[in-house]
Amino acid sequence: MTAPDYSLFLHALATELDVQAGPEERDALLHSVGHRVSTRLPLPACETTEDFELECNALLSMMGWGQAALRLSHEKRNLFLEISHALRIGSLGNPSGQWFEAFYAGLFTGWFLQTGEVVRLHLDHDLSSIDKLVFLAGQDGSLG
């Protein structure tokens, strides 16, 4: 038996959520859903950033929800989280194709929290594209 395709339903649901709730409430809901998923799929103990990236990717791969890469910018003293092959619902989202941005922010915020790190993720619109989401990670609610 093949898994059913829910793309038509998800597109209609996402469009209606945008109309009914608006972008701020939608993003708050998606962030909460992402955080809830992180608690349902907890990470094993991670000793290093590389371990964290590997364990996140193992779970993302299991779900078929993309791949993550962490990059530290020493010159800017920032941590970037890049997600490639992220979920899309057609062209919905801003920028186009990035409707699930807040979901991923909630998911990774939850996973960081499991390691003891309080991190706030902010989508970098300049670095993000239709092919990838790029988040800037700030500790304790600060960025940069």
C-alpha cells in the first residue's frame, strides 16, 4: 500500500490558515507545532555541534523533511542553520515556497533546548532562497 498524497489538502489548509489567521498567528501556530514535534522526536545526547547536526539530520531524514547544516561564522560570531530540501506547499510563503519557515524554527528551537541551549532562530531573508532556508541563531533571545 502506498501512502496517500495529502498535498491538495495541505495546500487548501495552508491557504485557509493564511486567510483566517494572518501571517503572525499562522507563524505562532507553526512554531508551536514545530516545537511539539521536537518533543515527540527527541534527540539523543549530543556532545558536539557535529553530533547535533548528525542527529537532527537522522530525524529529518526519517521524516523526509530536508537536511540541515550548521555553519559558524567566526568573523561575524554567528551560527547559521541552513535547511535544504525543506517542505514546501506550492509557492505559499514569503519568500515564495517557504510557508513552513516557522515550523522549522520551532522544531530546531526545541532541539536546541534539549541540549540545554536557549536559542532564537531568525530567518535571514537575504541568504534564504526557494532552495534553502537560512536561519541566524542567537543565544538567550539575542541575535548576532
